[in-house]
Amino acid sequence: MMAMVGGGMEKDIESKLNIQDNSANNDGQKPKSFKFRAPQENFTIQDFEMGKIYGVGSYSKVVRARKKDTGKVYALKIMDKKFITKEKKTAYVKLERIVLDQLDHPGIVQLHFTFQDTFSLYMALESCEGGELFDQITRKGRLTEDEARFYAAEVVDALEYIHIMGLIHRDIKPENLLLTSEGHIKIADFGSVKPMQDSRITVLPNAASDDKACTFVGTAAYVPPEVLNSSPATIGNDLWALGCTLFQMLSGASPFKDASEWLIFQRIIARDVKFPDYFSDDARDLIDKLLDMDPVKRPGAGRDGYASLKNHSFFRGIDWSGIRSQSPPRLALEKGHTGHSSGGDDTPDSSWNPTHIGDGTGTGNTISDVTSSSDAGHITKLASIDSFDSRWQQFLEPGESILMISMVKKLQKLSSKKVQLILTNKPNLIYLDPSKVAMKGNMIWSDDPNELSVQVTSPTHFKICIPKKVMSFEDSKQRAHQWKKAIETLQNR
């Protein structure tokens, strides 16, 4: 059980967010047909060794965590209670846990157990050591049609199950499609899931999403036009996102990529899609149909169900009954990685300090971060889970918070030196000497791209250009594009 703390607010948080739900139904009777498969354990964060950060969401981080007594590795989703209650996300958190507990498919990330403490909720999820599909697209530039066909087929296989169960995922994109160490796809992140009226999922009364069916959720570049026009959510939303994802697999970029969310939305509403010449006729036809402006006409959403999608000529040769037993495409490994997969690194990320979460001795500062490299590029906030060393706090002004932080190499003509590069919400862009804990430079901020811009030369190398000066950096975690997106998003705020 969660540690008890003094004060009414903390007790109220406990009562609202206790992940073991004993709520009654509308008749005042406790549900008898539902029981969690994934137990709530009496673990603490000290029971785990923390590794690299897999990703950051609006109220959570996902961290590679090894259980000390068993050695088993999990993707530990850490959710901040204070932020959840403040932003009224309680229903979303409960719903995600309940949905994951009832889904059983090889193409969906498995929930193993949960636990909590005073400040945080924890979900121990299956660790997909192959990383994100997004990373595979980035490392390869774009996928071959055979690779894209295999991945798309596995997504279709899992999506069909999700839709049969009466759920709409609402955030299908390459960042939420994870790969096992062997290279098979698993759909993750059910934080935006929406049960349909005929859902086969048991949803407890106080764990239903409290948003309206037409609420805008998800990521801008993958949002269908009907959602922008405030129409209710349907399975067609996921099929549109599948079309965007397949386009991105084959081209390296989403079909509606643009400089800002507003411009992205205008392109979506106008259905402004430009197909590269190298797309095959089959690929072009399938994507064209998935991006139909009428959600009912998208393959998989009509009367024929998924038969019209699975029988499309693009999927010719796919053995749908044995898709999970087929050999997946070879994984492109992270630069400098010699292991079998890209996710097996137990070396803590430079921005991760496990003593600053849960019941640890955190500073209490509100931290922000950037969602894992999406074309929407919007910045999301993570409160009270400190993911950076408290010694950097002295360089921030009151109320100033971190948006992005990395240990990088500052490259000069004949040498290089490690610096801590920090982007804040002020906005401010600074770099510090990590050994001396001293300020090394403050780049004068400008919203004008002519006065402040970022040039990416490779996944690891980028340049920050300011008047009369160009600074080159190397980020070993391959976040060059993420730095560019974070800075440009802040300029376009």
C-alpha cells in the first residue's frame, strides 16, 4: 500500500488514485465479474535498478528497470500523482490499467504488475528491447517495402484484436509501436484509449475516460480530419493513423509534416498528401484508401470489416494466421551498440537520477521534457518526477523549468569537451561544465529562425547557429532531431 503522509490533500490523492479499484456500480453493488490479472505489489522503487529512459509523456516517464532480486527487466511507467490530479487525468490512468489488464494478444505490450508510493504510480510493462519503430525508420532513413509490409501486417493483426474488443487506441504512430528483441511489433501506450459502447472490456464506473467522444487526443500529424471537425471517435481514427504510419515507414516522414501544428492541421483538412515517385502502386493505393476523408470508407472500417484491409494487394503473400511466427526484418542497431538489440543498455541516461522519484529525496522542482520524436513536436510537462541532477537547479531562476537536457560533446576544431546542454521554458538555452558544475555559456534566445536555428547533420550531430557564431554538438543518444524539434517548437509556441 501507499505510504501515508500528513495532510488532507495527500489522503485525497490516495483515495482518488489507488490503483486497486473497489468502486461500486450504478446499483451500489461491487462488480463481481472483474478481477485484475496484474497484481498490485508492495514493491518500492528501491527494488529496481534504473537504466535508460525509454520515453516521456504528458504525466509519465518510461524507464528501463531491472528487478534486483529476480534480474528481470521491465519498462517501468512512472506516473506523477500530483500532476494527474491537477490535470484531471485520473480516469485516463485507471482506464489504461484496466484495459491493459484485460487485453491478451502477442501484438500488445503486457502489463505485469503495479505498485505505488506517496508521489508516484508505477506500471511494470513488458520491456521491448528492440526499441521504437520510429528509431528503425530514423536509422535506416526509410524502410523497404517488404519491411514495411511485415510491420504494417503485425500492426493490422493487433489493431483488429483491439477493435474487436471494442476499443479505439487513438494514438497509433511509430513511437508507440515497439519491437521485441527478435523484431516483432507490439502496440504500446494505451493512455488515450476509448472504449466503444459495445466494448468487451469491463470498465469500472469511476475508471471510464471522462472526455467526450470527439475530444482531440493523440499526436497532431496522425489525427484524422473528422476529429479536427469534432466528430465522435471511431475505429476509422486508428486506420487513418495506420495510413500515416505506413507512409512514414516507406518515406521516412509523415505525410502531413509541417513547421507547426496549425499548418499540419490545415494540410490534414485539405488532405494535402504528396506521394514519392518510388512508392509502388499497391502501397500508394492502400495509403490512399486509409487516408479517405470518410472514416467509414477506410479499409477495415466498412461492412466487410478487416477482410477488405487484409485482402488488399499490398499484403499479398502475408500468412495472417502465422504472422507472429514469421522471421521479422533485421533490426538496425544504435550507432556504437554491439548487442543484439537497441534497448538492452543498462547505463543510466545522463538525464536520469533514480533518487529523485517517488519517496526519494527529490528537489520538488517541476520538470518538463519533450515527447519521443514525433512530427507534432509539441512539448509536454512532467511534474514532480525529477529527471535531472539537482545540482543544475542553481542555474535556474524561480519558476523556470527544464524542457530538455542532455550530456553532449561540444565540438571544436581540434578537440571536444563534454557539456550539459539545457533548454528551459524561459526560454533559455545554456551549456554547463559537468565536472566543475559551472556555467560555460548562455545562447541568446530568439524566436526568429534567422537569429537562432538548428541544423542536423546526422542523428548524433547538430549545430546551433546564432549571430556570428555556430556551435557544433554530438549527442551519443541520437537526439539531434529531438533537439531541433524542441527548439523550433519553443520558437513557434
